[in-house]
Amino acid sequence: MMRIYLVRHGDAVSDQVNARRPLSPEGRRQVERVAEKARQAGASPRHIFHSPKLRARETAEILARGLFPNAPCEDLRAIAGIAPDDDPASAAELAEVMVEDFMIVGHLPHLPRLVGMLAGQSLSFSTATMVCLERLEQGATPGWCVKWITTP
């Protein structure tokens, strides 16, 4: 079964502290805890995509180290179309063409809108929340369902 892992970035410092909004020390700890839980659950995405924002990149890097402690992630990179206010349709199209498990590290309100589009569910994403969606291959029209959710 194909899986998509959707992750909201960890807690970031305020823009008054740093306009680029890197992860806070607590945000780093949050992501490390979620990476460990996801690794134990068997998460092994072949691709980790993140938005161009610093807090998403840092989150993706921590997740990659936590999920693949003995080797680097094969494909860790920023992609367009997953910023906070982007239309989730392009990410939904990506989900339909990918053939290997992948992860998107992004933001509100994009991630909840994407889950709604793919799985027809309304979910909230606190910082560092990871949602695993699994492709349903039954019936004429494949879809997605929420397999599990983990938080720090």
C-alpha cells in the first residue's frame, strides 16, 4: 500500500525574534519525538518534500535523520505548491502520480485542506503533527484514508 506522510513543521520562533522563523528548541524536540514514533510505526518515505520556508526545511532535515539514522534520505528537497496559502490541488495531483511513499512537510492551512481533498476528512494539525494517509486500491476510484496520526 502506498502511503503519504503529511507533517506540520515544529514550533518556530516568532517573527519578532527572527524574521526567517527557524524552529525553536522546543520545536526541534517535538520533531525528534515525532520522528522516533514514525520510525517505530514503520514510516519509510522515499521522498521528503518541504516548503521553501526555513522552519519546514529544518523539520524535514530532523525527520530525515530520525527516520534514516544509518543513511541519508535519498530525496530531500523543497518543492513549490505547499506553502501555507497554496492551493492543495497541486499536492493532490502529486499524490496521484507518485508511485513510492513520500512525505510533505508544510503548514496551516495547506495541510488540513489537502487531507480534506484526499481523504474527505477534517483534521487539525498542531505543530509537529504527522498524519499517515494510505491509498485505497478497492473499487473503480482509488482514494485515501487516514491510517494513523502521531503528535509530539
